[in-house]
Amino acid sequence: MPAFLDKLRTLRWDDHRYYHQCRINQTLHLISALSFLVAYGLLFVDPAAAAIVGWCVGMVSRQSGHIFFEPKGYDDINGCSYAAKEGFKAGYNMRRKAILIGVWLALPLLLWARRDLFGLITPSTGTVGVLGLSGYWHDLGLLWLALGSGGVLLRTLQLCFLRSPAWGLAWMSKILTDPLHNIDIYWRSPIALLQGQRYEPIDPATAH
């Protein structure tokens, strides 16, 4: 257990110092974290709605912070290039995220063209779930839920083979608990941003 927790702390610290230096990005992650907590609650009553909230609010706000606001040049704080960071990132780097987002965007069009998804599903009709989603949106939500779950499981298995099972499980635990951890470390970020602090003064020597 101590070794597992150390790996989890390392993953969280590296993710923060390498990819969350901008206060705008941190604030967007705070919004994302709150929406994911809502999605976690919806999982128990309406999984399709949970996926729609998670992807359309949680993931859009989270990835917008990385794409538009996080620095992409040489990282003076950590002494490495952006390309180097992308190379050793444990989870989804921007190339992997681009593929995942591409599939996410393609699924609504595919489902619209073929409501039975080429015979793989039985299309829902009417309104479904506690939020009363139409059949199309209910089916799309379930597809997005499968995509998100499959993406986490696939990368977990990859890390189990590329590094070790302990690293794979630590990364999966990090992803699932990120909403709580992000709220804990980024709740002050909007205040710092309003005070004019664009980037957090991160000390690279700080112990994780």
C-alpha cells in the first residue's frame, strides 16, 4: 500500500507541475471537477445523462484549459521541452487525447446516420431516464459512457504492460479520484486569477 500511494502521489504531482501551471486552466479544472461529481451522482440513476454531463461539461472545460491556455513552449520550471513532457506522460498526452476526442465527436454523427449502429444496439424510443432524455440522446450518452470507460481501461492495461500493474492501477485510481483532488488543490485558483496571477509559482524542488 505505501508503494501504491507513493506512485499515486508521483502521478498527481507530475500532472500538476507539468500540465497545470496556468490559473485559467486550473479554474477550468475546478469547474470540470464539480461537473464530474454531478456525473458520478447521476451514474446511479441515469448513466446516459451522467456521460453527457461528463463529456459535454467536464471534458470540454478540462481539455479547453490544456489546449488554449497551458504553455506549450520550453518549461523553465521543470527544465524540459513540451515534446519531452508529452513523451513520458503516463496518461493521455495530446496526441492520444486528439484521437479520443475525434471518436467522441464522430459518435453523434454515426448514431444519427445509423440509429441501430449497424445492428449493434436496439434504438431507444420516447423519453428515457430520470432526466427524460430522448431516445437518440439516451443512446448517445450510453455510447459516450462506453467510450470513456473503455478509454480508461485501455490505458490502464497499456500501463500495466508498459510499466507495471502497480503503475496502471495507480493511474486509474488517479483518474477516478481527480475530481476530488482537483477541488482540493484548485479551489483557490479563481481567487488567484482575479488577483492577477496568471501562472502559479510552482517550486520544482517541492516534495510531492
